[in-house]
Amino acid sequence: MNTIVAGIDLGDSESLATMLSPLGDVVKKFSLKMNDVGLALLAGNVPKDARIALEATMMAYPFSRSLRSIGYSDITVAHPTELAWIVKSKRKHDKIDSLKIARLHLVGMLPESL
């Protein structure tokens, strides 16, 4: 595929997005508030044809519905038990987590939650 991939590490009040080029290079990283202002910031930075991957949290499905409402269609919510290596990581760091999510999604190895 020749589209941008965005991995988003969701937080209760703020999240971090990492965007990768189709070749896997980091294009941009930015944080966004979990509100309408943050959603507008995401929409201004992430193309509508991007492939978006989210970690599975309580915020994942409401956030994915918000993304769909503003025109995104390729949204994957990662399976939580399959991403246990992120959750159990000794070094919890949103910047690293969003990059891991994006890279796994880029190569088609992100397990999807149904």
C-alpha cells in the first residue's frame, strides 16, 4: 500500500500519534487532547486515506467512531492480549508505543480486536 500509517497510543486526556511513510520512515509525531480540538488537530495532520491503528483501551471504540464521523475509514483497534508486550513493558513510554503500533500495522502484523 502506498498510504500513510498512523499509530495512536490512547490516553484518557491526551494521546500520541506517530505517522509513518509507506516505507516506514517516521513522518511526524504529535500529541493531541482527547477532545474536539485534538480531533481537529489529528484531521489537520493525518490524511483521510491513512491507515490508523489504535491500542485497545476503553477509549478505542468511542475514538474510532469519532474518526469515522470525520471521514476516516481504515481504522484498526489492536487486540489487547496480543499487545501484552506493550502493556507489560518495563519501560512504558507513549512515544515508543505509538511507533510500535504504527510499525506493526505497516507490515500487517497488528492483531485486530473484533
